[in-house]
Amino acid sequence: MDEVLICRNTEGETVAEVDLDDTTLTLPEIVGQARDRGADLVWAHGGNPGMDGFVRRPGYAHLHAERPESQERLPLVEAELYGRLLARAYAGQWGHKWVDPTQSLPADGSVVLCLHEDGLPIGLCRVWPDHRLVDQPGVVPERREAKHTLRLLGAACALLGPGPVDVDSWGESAPILEACGQLGFVVTQQQRGWELRL
């Protein structure tokens, strides 16, 4: 299996992505492969590269609540809005990949909630009811505030009903992760993120 994956970030730049905790490659080998494959950036998960040029970024976080607080329910996202909203909701957020704005709704048993403000869709949140799992809410950059994240996450908890809830998050800011505590969530696992611009 390829230890350095090539993808695009939300801005369309080519990214070489690697898990430092799960690779046998050295940093010079990783950087060399990234350059050879035309990457603009290296995203490294975990570890501590200790190499000039790598900048720390908010990486992966897992949140858990045994009895989270619910908030007002929200409607499901309309199919024709989904791809465009998904492309914007995580724009500029580290660890998130480029999304084709024509992407269809997922067909894996998950549902996607939608947050509107001033008549416009501004955020979404994907929920897997059978697993009581939530993807960290995404909010368009110009409205990216804790209050919107909490409305989406609280609506996901309302959808799931009483009981424990887990959340997976990538690239979320520390203040927003901390704000999730208002609904009873605590961070139970974190993995550092690092970025090197080539």
C-alpha cells in the first residue's frame, strides 16, 4: 500500500498526505516522493516531524458524550444543494479534501442535516444513526462560528435521541472543539497535524 497518498485540498492544491505514526519512510523520503509527484504541500498526521518548514495544524480529534444536550431539530439537506454546500462548508479547513460541487448525497446509511440563516444554507452535518456517529459540522467560512457548529451538533444529537454520541473531526479549531463541551462533549483522542509547503 502506498504510504504517501496524493489528493487535493479544498483550494485545489495537490497534497501529499502521510501518517507519520504508520509509515516506514523517513521525512526526506516523504518530501522527495511529494516533490516527485508534483505536490504543493505535505500533510503529515501524528508524530513530530521536527523538520524545518513543517507548521503545526489542527489535526484529527475524536469527541464523545455519554448524554449530550440536544438542540432544535434541523431539516435534511436538499439533494440539489448538497455538493455545493459540502464544497463550501469545509473550505480552507485543514485536512479536508476538494469536493466536486455536483457530488450526490451519500448512500451509506448516513443522513445530512442542513443549517439555514437569513434564508441561505450555511452549514451541514452528516450523521450515521446506526453507529451513533457524527461528522464534525461544517460551516461556510464567512459564518464559521461556534454557535453555528453547536446548532448543527445539537440537532444531530436530537436526531439520534438519548444515549452516547461520538464525533470525528479534522482540522477544527481549538476554540470550537472546546465550545462542544457546552453540549457535554469531551475530546477523547487527538492526533497532531503538520503542513509543509514545498
